[in-house]
Amino acid sequence: VQLVESGGGLVQAGGSLRLSCAASGSIFSGNAMGWYRQAPGQERVLVATISSASYAYYADSVRGRFTISRDNARNTLYLQMNSLKPEDTAMYYCTNLRGYWGQGTQVTVSS
């Protein structure tokens, strides 16, 4: 049972990144999924969630810039991040919102 994030990196402000989260079928299929992020010295906060039927919710700070999606055939969760800002710098985690978390992928946005 696992969640494995990828796609993080260093990008300039205004750039884009696409995060992926590969999941075991047992914790992905039929479950809502989500992305959280945690900046140094701060609490982990919700970024976006997506239901099993692909209804999406976004935090105010990312709405209009980030897009969450899922590929149920591949058991994979995505987060397309556009117009990145330095304040988006954080470790990004995927979760099945039922207690399973990935190890995180670092996103760093330079000004």
C-alpha cells in the first residue's frame, strides 16, 4: 500500500510544474484524493481535493492557478500548477484522505 509523488523541482516565478502521485489500487479506487503542502516551519495545509467522480475543491490561495485531476485507469493523481509564486514553495504531499500519505515532493519557486 503506497503513494509515490513525483514531478517537483525548482522553477522560476510564473512557471509551471505538474505533480504526479502513483497509488496502489486499493487506496485509490473509489476514494477521494487530495494534495496538501507544508512550508518550512508551517503546518501542513490543504491545496486541493478531488472526489471519485472528479469533483474538485481548491484552497483560495491556488484557485484559478492549480488544477487537480485523476486517471482512474492508472491509479494516478495529478496537480497541474501554473503561474507559480514564491509562496507556493513547499513540500507537496498526496493523500487518500483516509490516513495514507506519500513521502512528498519538493517544489521551490524562485523570485
